[in-house]
Amino acid sequence: EITKGLKNVGVNVVDSGINYNPTLLPNFTELNNNIDLNNSLEVCYGSTEGPFFDYTSCLPEYHAHGTKVACLIGAEANNIEGSCGVAWDINLLSIKISSALSGINFSEVAKVFNSNDNNYRGYVPITNMSFGIPISYGENNNIYYTNHCDALLTALSSYSGLLVVAAGNDGSNIDQAINKFYPASFDISNMIVVGSSNQNDEKYYLSNYGANTVDLFAPGSQIIAPMFEVNNGNLVQMTNGYFSGTSAAAPLVSGTAALIKAVNPNLTALEIKSLILNNVDTNANLSVSGGRLNTYKAVKAAIPEIATFNSFINGIQPLPSNKQQFYKISLTPGTYTFETSGNLNTSGYLYRDIQSSPVVSSINQSGNFSL
């Protein structure tokens, strides 16, 4: 009722790619209208598959990992197909950093955010990173960090958008130095670290946690997402299956951030982060926010509030074509007249707060309403 998102809000999906190939996958159209075909890219060694081929050779649950993540952020709804995302109208950029031929290299990932590199995508306001590497990677705990993590930390620190990062699935307290998990363990102010919760609003058993590192939890147990397989060298969609872990939880937060950006495009990354963390459902002291994502509360809180009805009327300025603007007003009981001039399309409603009583009737164009 508030928003389904906006196409001019972009999200970097830094992952294993996003499946988009009408020839190979004619029946998979969940993302066809929400993928940025011009600005996606591949930055992984040894792969020439391109950003729109996604098949990772590990557990079946993780086949087409990036496509699952993208679907949870922005798959279309009301199309009698598959799953649906949090933000149904959005612009998804596939930033492919791993494939069946290569693992994740943080130095390559850093190129996505390095303003001196031609692959720079730092202009996109939201970035989802459902991946990570524990500090114990390699024979010496310091080797990987010294050679690769420094480069990624430097690049991410220059990014002004919102970073949404998976906490990892080792079941560990990543506040402890021995269990640190990167990039989740980086100290970056505009980053949200997401743990995974189950259907009972409890910590998913594999999810990492940490009161000083993990900002909030989001549903990440048996989430519906598409399954893919390679059959005789051809990529095919099998059906829907379950997707679990912090990789599934993080995109729900990214989708929420995209909806917030749609209703209030002037918000900074830190302001979006604050809205998300301050509007959780509190249920456990396992994270900084002490709670689980509540998309509705966060989006509603993001709508700018106008002091009086008259300032609301007089404060609306002409908007470019196909743009939306949202306001929130508190009214005392009475009868009000709502007038508009110019062309107000069918999305121009005065919506009632569905949690309030008494309620305001929805109106279109001009008219009267009363409390």
C-alpha cells in the first residue's frame, strides 16, 4: 500500500552472478524487468561466463547463489511464478565475483568500489554482500587478511552507500578475535551486518552472532527461492527450493533499504541504517539492535513528516514525470479538503495509517475526508 520500490533505486548484488538468459531459461522471468543489463559486470579470475550466468559448484542449496539473493531482494510479484522479493520494482546490478571456475578474491571485489578502476559501481546507493571468509582461512590466520582484506577494507571505506553484509554461517560469536568473519568484521559505519533467524524468531542454528558485530537478524531459514541445475552442459531451472543461512537473510534487509530509498530518496546510508535498526521487533540480545527486521515499521518511519495540513498542501512541489513523493501528517479530528492541480496519476492517494483508529478514507485526485 505504501510502495513497491522504484526503478531508479539501484542495488549492487555482489555475488556469483544473476541468471538472465531468455534463450537458456525461457521460463525464468522473475527478474527480467529488474536487471540492469548495461551496468552489471564480472570481476573474477578465470571466468568468461559474464555477469548473467550463475552456477556455483557446491552444495545444491547454493547452486545459483547470486540468483537466489537477487530474487529475495527484487523478484517480481503477482506473476504466478516462483517467489517474490521485498522490492518488486527495482534496478539490480549483477556484480559477479565468483563462479564454478573461481573462488572469491577480495582484491578483485575491491575493484567494484575503487573509484580509480573502470569497474567502479560506487554510485549505486545499496550493496548486498552475501558472502564472507573467516579469519582462519589459510595456514596462517594473518595471510589472507594482510594480502587481501586490507584492499577490500580500503575500497569499502570509500563507499558512501549502504553496505548490507551476511554475518556468516559458522555458528560462532564473531565478536571474538579468533572467529572474525570478513567483510562482516570490518568496522565500517555505513554497514549493516545481518544474522539469520528461524520461523520461531530464534537464531538460526548455523548463523554467526555477536552483540558488538551483528546489527540485527532477518528471516533466513527455509526461504523459498529458485533452484537451478546443469544438465548436459545446459543450465536449467528445476523448481523452487529452500534457501537458508545469512546469505538469505541479508537480501531481505537490502530490499527493505531499497523501499526506504523509494519513499525518501534524500536519506543517507547512515539514516537508512538507523531507520532499519531502530524499527526492529525486539526479541533477543544477540545483536546490536537486539531484534529482527520489520520492513513495514522501517518503511513507514522513513516517510517524511509534515507539521500541519496546510504546510502539507503548500509544501508539495511539482515532480518530474514518473516520480513519487511521500509525506506523513498527523491530524486532529475534523473535516479536511484535499485539492490538487495538474495531472495526478492513480498512485496519488492519501493513505490512511492501517494501524490507526479512527481512520482516514483513501481518496484520489481531489475531495473531502474526515476523521
